[in-house]
Amino acid sequence: MDTEYSVYLHHLAVRMPVILICLAGAGAALLYRRRYPRPAMFMLAGMVLLAAATLGGSLIRCYVIIESENADWSLEKLNWALTMNSGIWAVIQAFACGPLLMAVFSNRDDRIASPRCVKPTPAVSLEDAIGGVECQEA
């Protein structure tokens, strides 16, 4: 019979790739916090939330399974408890994506993304491009 700790360790081992990505993301956020302060803090917040959701969801899922065995829950009650647990932690993981999206789109230079500021380039024919004639600005 497995002990409670071995059940927890088995569940955490399955979630280890996500936990390692969260640690790497948090490390990258701390590494770039001076160069890109706002995106780095958003990324750090998202990685911490994602790691907490991953660890918390696994630990609570294990706790529910172990307690269901000790309390002789019916299969319906166990199914309901695990479904609710998965739903709650899925919402928390979705909230973790918010700061990650904010990290992607913060500190953008509006002039680069705006189509109003793009100057049209003069048309170049294929013969001019092949012949080595350089484009001249109008």
C-alpha cells in the first residue's frame, strides 16, 4: 500500500514539466527585470500563478482521493469532488494566462505597430531589381 507521501510525489512527478517551465520562466523574468521591468513583472506574476495552480491542484487532488478512501465515499461523490477540483484549478490557470498576455503586449512602441506611420516605398520593377539599380526615395 502506498503511503500518502508517495501518492503526492507521484502526482507531482507527472506535473514536473509544467513546474520546470514555471521555474525557468520566473528565472527569465528575474533576469530581464531591469531591461524590461513591466513585462518581466507580468511574466513573473503569471509564472507564480501557474506554478501555484499546478502544485495546488495536484496536492488537493491527492488529498481528495486519499480522503475519499478513508471516508468510504461513493463513486458519484468522488467524481463530483474531482470535477469541482479540476474546474477550480482550470480557472486559476486561466487567470495565470492574463499576466502572461500582458507581458507580451506591454512596453510596445505604438509607432512601430501603427499602419499610419508606415511610409510607402516606391515600386521597383523586376528588371530594376535584377539589374542592380538601387531604389531612390521619392
